[in-house]
Amino acid sequence: MTAVGTPVTRVDGPAKVTGAARYSAEIPQPDMAYLVLVGATIASGRVSAIDVEAARSARGVLAVLTHDELPKVAVQPPLLPSLLGGAAPGETFFPMQDDVVHYAGQPVALVVAEEYEQAQYAASLVRVSYEPTPAVTTIDQGREQAYDAERLFGGLMPGRNERGDVEAGLARADVRIHATFQMAANHHNALEAPSTVAVWEGGKLMLYDSTMGIRATQQTVAAYLGLPISHVRVRTHFVGGGFGSKAMVWPHVTLTAMAARHVDRPVKLMLTRPQMFTSTGHREEQEQRMAIGVTHEGRLTAIRHEKLSITSPFDDWAEPATGVSSQLYACDNFLGVHRLIKGNTMTPTFTRGPGETLGVYTLETVMDELACLLRVDPVELRLRNRAPHDPYGHPWSSDGLAECLRLGAERFGWADRDPTPRSTRDGDWLIGTGMAAAAYPVAFFMPPQRARTRILADGSATVSTSTQEFGTGVLTMATEVGADALGVALHDMEFEAGDTDLPNSSAAVGSMGSAMVSSAVHVAGTALREQLVGLAVGDEGSPLHGVSTASVTVADGRLSSSERSGVADTYRELLARNHMSDAEATGTWRPPPLDTPHGLLCFGAQFAEVAVDPELGLVRVRRLNGAFAPGRVLNPLLARSQLMGGMLWGMSQALLEGNHMDPRHGRWAETNLAEYLVPVNADAPDVTVDFVEVDDDVIGALGAKGVGEIGQVGVAAAIANAVFHATGRRIRRLPMAPELIMDPAPSVVPE
């Protein structure tokens, strides 16, 4: 029996439930000082004066730094996704280099004190005077300034995606729908606030950082400070959630290092909950427009998908919303356009299911409307238009969409559904069901990934790579993969991670963590196993001496050969005979090239049942069912938990989560969890997750596509379609707040 594919419980579980697990803010350092940031209270303008005398005189204060005292950074690294393996700043702007204010919350002063409370109090004494200028913080304020984005993601992706003739395709359609959707901004609210501890020793920097990519943190901070990479080491024991907010490297990390160097002591920074809303990016406010044409037979003739969103003054950042809508269905004519507005906000960033969560919401609610107009079952309409290959004619690396749709429908009981809106009640509640197809791109932007495997003379083994555990279960998954690759029992294998001194692993974002880490670990474990098998067959003292290496298998540290039954060797005996205290091997996995001739999507299907109180505008989700084809499932327990979490977040995005800028002051209206709504346990419905396992020999050494993003994709659309089925009304704004459900305004009428 192999470990991979079995529901092994978390190897880090005991440490977390007993409190032994240490997070970045919990790493003790001698003579620790504490840093508090002072943020700008205007969205645009200049700092005209800063009075810091009262703060500097406060008890315990070691330093108060403004733009006049803070050193200049060495360089400004380009804005590139952390998957690329190099520096990955969250924005191409570093604060406190001059007196200009670009967004509210931007750091304008640093206070360092002996105790955290002393630093907080002293920060409250800093008096900042401003010369404000007009700010643009909403789409409505900047609509006339919008422009077409040439490139997105720091230049990595095009802002326009086009094939065929969309206008001609729409013109020959029998039915056309034009719809506009508004989506409020979303914020990350990980349980562990971003935290950094900086320690300088002899010109070298040690950082303990709450990050999803320690290598990205190392490279970014080294670039800002003008240090050799070898002079910066980053360690991350455990991370209490990231969801994208900790994927890029934000200014506060380098500011902590600068403060520590200034006071010549270890310094700790813990962002407050309000600062999380202005310091680590967000999902931007968006407006998406969809035009779709279809024949009477339900065949798509054209799709035009346009997105408008707010970015920062310095970066062309937008979630790429048209990647899935351009590939999910067979359609010869497609146009995807991203338009941007330069606003007074920090640069937006990855948020779980970036781009495609809302892009699929737009597409799949319009597909549901088409199904109603054509009187075709929504599942059947998706099946009729399923793309057998990608838009370039390349086969999918693996498919499974049709199986997900059929399995999801069967498990949900879709066939028993009365499609007539407002046809089902439960007392005063209107009951509705809805569904949506789901897909998420598989990214191959990362450099080669490396891991090291070592076995000791007592038979215990360790596999090492510089990934980090931020709640996904990577330590458990990699332990399973390493044990199987080397051929030892699971209890004899340990996994070492969270240190840039270990072999390279890129930031685990974009659902690529499992593919990257498992592939590198598998290659390293296999290399060591082959090394030891070669040692055994060449060892005259081994019972396997002289057999072919291809005939040797290893399980539980025991080597046997099909050519010589009844005899075996063990790793322990082999190492002892050869007077070896240990053996090790390093493995390197190189991702497929970006131009690999395959379509790269992970597929799924989502189903939802809701109850709606039309008088109070309340929506209660009763059931969520998801079926997914993520390639090989390395650990069903971990994968199911990830998908369930994504589905619940999709419910939250559909019904609760949303923030808006106050256009008068250019600040977020909601700045903490008391105001920013997220679901609690009482809101959670029954959630069912099913897997459609598909073989994939393109995605990584083990064929695992990853499940971090796909669980959220499609949920908002399925819920919105269920709300329509319950009420007969289309809601085209997220979140679907009670006032929208109660609003009697008619839906957009299709052509």
C-alpha cells in the first residue's frame, strides 16, 4: 500500500493543536523591539509637515523615522508574480522615499519602542499635516480616464485576448444577451495578520516572515537593501493563512528590516487588522460586461467579455478575468478586454481564485440565462458547448469536465428539479437550485524546483525543500510523496521546509503548490532510491548482488527483486555494510515550457440549493455540491478540505463579502472584521465534494493539478442562478446583499 492517494491526517496537527507550532510573531528573540507603522489619512497629496517630538519623548521609544530619515532603497524590483522565483514586490512603489501620498494607509512614519504598547502609544502622538489633492478611488470617479491595458501581471499576460470575428458572430446569433455586472472589492482576512521579525548579525539579515513564498521574500528584500542574496535568510515555520495576501512581498517586510538595522536590535512588526486592509493588496472593484450570441440549437456563436477595474497609480494590475471564458466552451469568436483606471489605491493582488472566480461568475450566470431562454437544461447546454480541446486545437493535458457535470448533477439530484422559477416553497421561503461549470488555469511560470532527500543508517529519512506550510497541508502531502518515492514507511519519513537555506521552491500560489512540491520531492526521492538500489546490486555482500536494477522494488525500506525470490536487503543493512552513516540525493523538476502544446485547465462543476425570504432579502444556502477533476489526488482528506474551504469562500463572496471606497475621503468604508462580513459556522451549509480522477502526464511528475483555487470558482454563479430559480430575478451585483434581493427592479431583458 502506498501513502500517496490515502487520506493521511496532518503531520503538523499535533503541533498546532497543542500550541507547539510557532508562527512568525511567536519566534522569541533577545532584546526584541517593536515596530508600529503610521499610515496616511488622505488618499492623494503631500506630507507638508510631521511633528514627531512628542512621540520621540514618549517612554520606551527607540526611534521615530520619517521620509527624511529613512534610507533610500537600492533598486525598485519589477512587478512580477512570485511564481517566477525572483523578486516579487507587491507594488512598484516603496513608501517613505519622498513626501508624496498615493493612497490612504500608505506608511508615512515608523515608530520603534521597547514594548509593543509603547510603540502603539507613541505612534498615536505623531502629528502629520497634509496638502491633499483630488483622489480617484472608485470606477465611477475614473470611468472617463479608463484605458486598455496592454499587459497584466507585471507584463506577464496580455490585456487583450481575441480570435475570430466577434461582431459577425453576434450578428448571426438567434439569441443575444448583453449584461453588465458590478463586483465590490474583496479583502484578505487571514487569521494570522502579516508579521515580520528582522534580526541583523554581522551585516547579514535573518527574517522570520509570514509569507507564502520565502524565496520571493529573500530576493525582494535583498534587492531593496542592495544585499547579496546570500546575506538574507528567510525562515517561516507556519503561516496562519495567506489566500494571496502573502504571495507577494509588501513594503512592511523591508521596512521592518530597515528599522532593525537603524536601532541595531531585533525588531518585530505585527500589522493590525485595519492595516491589513491597506497594506497587502485586495481584489479590486470591478465591472464586467458580457455579450453572448447563441443559435436556437444552443451553440455559441460569439463571446465578448470586457472587464473594467481600479488599479494603483504605478502598476497595471488586474485579475485576468478572461482566461477561462475564452477556453471553457467551444466558440470560434471571442474577444476579451481588460480596461484599467489609475486610482489612489495600493496595487491590487491575488485573492483566492484570482480573476477567474469573477470571470466565471459572469460567464456562467449568462449561460444560465441562455438555458432559460432556449428552454434547455443548464447542464445540457454546457455539455453541448464543451470544448474538446483548447482554442488552438491542442488537446487538454487532462479533461473531466463532462464527467464533473454528470457526476455533480447525479449527486445533487438535479434530474428531479422543476426548472420553473418560484415553483418550490418551504413555508415562507422560496427554494431554488442552480449550477455552474468551473475551470481554473494551470500555471507554468515557475523556474526549476528542487528538493533533497536523505536517509540515515537507522532507516529514518528526511526530505527537504524551501516551501512553507500556510494551511494547505503541504508538509503532509510531501511526506507521503517522499516516503513512496524513496520506498520507506510513512512513519520513517520527515519533511523539512520553511527555510531559504533549503533547496529552491517557488511561492505556492495559483494552485501550483502541490504540483511543484510533489514533483521535486518525487524526483529527489526517486534519485536516492535509484542510488541505493545501484549500491545494493553492486554490493557483493548484498543478497541482491548482480540482479538488474529494473527488477528491484522497495517498500518499507526493504529491497527485493523479481529475479531472486525469497531474499531481500534493507536500507539499514545496506548502509551498515558499506560503512555509511547516511546517503542523500538532490532532485530537480523542470516544469513544462509555457508553449507546451496542451490546453491547461483544471475542471469542475458546482451545484447549489438556496432558500430565499423575498420580504427580508435573506438568502440561506442549504446545500453545496462540487465535482472536480484535479488530476491525481495526492491526499483525498487534504484535497477535500481545500475544496470545501474554497466553496464556502465562494458562498461568502456571493452573499457577504464586499467593501467600498468612501469617495469623499478615499478610504475603505470597512476596515475590520466587525464591519467586513464573512460567514460563521451557522452560515455553513452541507457541503459535498466528489472527485473525478483523470490521468495527466503533463502536469508534474505525479499528475496533480492542484485544488487551491478551483473550489471557489463557479460557486457565486451557482448561487446566483439558484437565487434566480427561487425568485425569478437576476441579480448582477456581488455581494447579493438583502437590499438587492428585495429590489423589485426588473432584470436586464435579453435581445
